Amino acid sequence: MYSIFFQIYVWLFRLVALFHKKAAKMVVGQKQTFRLLEEKISSDDACFWMHVSSLGEFEQGRPLIEALRRQYPTHKIVLSFYSPSGYEVRKDYQQADVVCYLPFDTPFAVKRFYQLVHPQAAFFVKYDLWPNYLRCLRRHHIPAYLISGIFRPSQRYFWPLGSAFFRRMLKGFDQFFVQNQLSAELLTGIELGDKVQICGDTRCDRVLQVAAESKHLFMLDTFTAPHVLVAGSTWPQDEKRLIPYFNQHSDMKMIIAPHQVNESRLLYIESLLKRPAVRYSQLTIESLAQADCIIIDCYGLLSSLYRYGDMAYIGGGFGAGIHNTLEAAVYGIPMVFGPRYQKFDEAKALLERKAAQSIDDEESLQAAFDALRKDAELKARAGEAAKDYVLTNSGSTQCIMSYLTKHL
């Protein structure tokens, strides 16, 4: 029954793709998947397959991919994406032998994908689980693992009624590597407790690695003040609240990295600023000495920028949801972000540890930053709590690999 309804969904999706650019990318990309696999995977190759939904899940799976590469150098690794937003950014990722779109979960596509990849093991990151793929793996006795899994009581797997189909899907996994105790308890409640191991969040391993390998931006070494704020992945809804506060406090300097970099966004930020500012691409020793604000007008620097601040503003909280808090937390600096953080367990944990503050408006933003500026002990405690959270939840990759080396 599922396959029938899903086939109807596929037909409708392809119809929508005629008029929708993102959907069209998926359809075209999926058509190329089988050709890529035929070219790069032979019948004699030993393979691991990892599936991720998008970019965030890729970052969670990445430490494990690289650990598998080190442990099993002769194996090929197939990395599949569901979303174009993840695939387009990471399609040239060098640690995978094939990076592709996952074909739709129809019986024909699943069978063809399995025949070409013939994985020794399959890894799904966090969610984006597909019944026919899991059924195929189970039928062929291929172990399937869920990485950095996180579960909540409201999810369909735990509904009192009508959840049998979804629970059967979970039973297709050989082991669940979950992030927290609640997830383990929920799985235990549906008789999967013997397959559960709490390993934390692989993203903590990743941000520690990124911090260790971060770019040293020598020009920023002298960009100092009593307080240096790094505002990351900001949107106009963030900037219209944050920048007026910055304008009024001369003891602060700011590095601001908008989520979208284009001329209109840069001009908007410059229009709000009432203090000397310079774009990063135009930075010189002379302009740096005069600037109170540096506007980052390129991509790829944010994870290296937080080291130059002593507090952070994480953008997105007045839109669809906040961006990556762990990239800032790893540097041991307190964070402030908007009200839409509920989907992010790490943000909730950081709030509970008083490593972060959530704001709703200009008044609460002022209160949050006033407290950090005026109370050095508060700022230090918040920063220590942030770093401690990352360290406490690190080691997930090693936890998973310890299991895999015994069972693969």
C-alpha cells in the first residue's frame, strides 16, 4: 500500500518539477545517480553507503565517513543526499567516492540502487528514513545503522494508535546510536532497547575538528575591544534589532557575517550601521585600524571567525530557525539568539546550562547584551558552559567506530 501511494507522490512531484526549480534539480539529479554508480562502483568493490537529508545531516555524518575512510581504506563510500541544498554544496566532497541524489523510494529504484551499490553496511543520519530501502537492506541481511539519532515523544513512531507501520521501519535497523537518554528510553519503550547505544552528537566531534583546523585570519588579530561580538548567519530580521544596539555602545566591535552574501544584503547592513565599517574583501591595515565593524562579504569563514569574538549572536531565530550554535560554542563564548530555536536540542541544552540566552525583541536583546557587557563573571561562566557542552558530547565518532569494528 505504501509503495502505491508513494508512486502517486512521485508522479505528482515530477509534475511540480516542471514549474519548480528546486524540485527540478532533484529529478534531474536522481536520473544521473544510476549513471554515476555504474561508472564508479564495480561489482567487486566493497562499499559503505551513508544517506543524509541535507547539509546539516552531512555535517553530522562527516566525522564517521572520515573515520570509516581511515579504518577501511580499500572500501568505497557512497554518500546520498535527499535535498539539493545539501547536494549542491557537497557534491565534490573528496572523502566519498560517489556523491549522488537518493532515488525515490519506489521498488524499482530501490532494487536498482541496491544492485549497483551492494553495500556492506548502510548508515542513515538522524532521520530521513525510507521504508523500501530499509526493507531491501533487511531482506539482503545488510546491517543498517542510525547515526546521531534523536527522538521525541510526539514523533509518529510513538503514537498510541496507527504507528505499527513506522515502528516496523525502525525494526529494520541493527543498531541505533542516539544523542541522549530520552531517545534511548523512547526506543526501549517500543521494545528496541537492546539495539540502542547513547553516543552523543557527532557534530561536536566535527566542530572540535573544524576549530583545530580553522583558518588563522591574521588581519583580525588586532581587531580588539573590551567586547567583540561575532554575529553569524544573520538575516534582516536579526540585523534590524542587533545593529541599533551595536551603534549605541562604543565599547563593542562587531564582525557580522550575513547568511546570504549579495550586494543588496551588504548595502542593507551598511545602511543600518552608524559607526565605521569595512567589508572583509576591502580590508587593509589602515581601514582595519579605523573600523568598528567588519562585514564579511564572502562564504566559508564563519566557523573560523568565532575565535575572534568573546560573545556571539546566532542568526535565523526570527525566521525559519537559528543556525549552527555549536560552531560558536566550541570557542567557549556565550551566545544570544532569537525565539525560534525549539527544533534544536543543542540550543535548548545550551540555554539550560546558561551558556546562551534567547531574545524576543529589542528590549530583551538589550538586556542580554547589557548583562554580558557589564558582568565579566557571567560572561566567563556562560562561555565555559558552552565549551563544556561540546566537550561533554564529543567522542561520538569513536563510540560508533568501537561498535562497528567489532561487528562489520
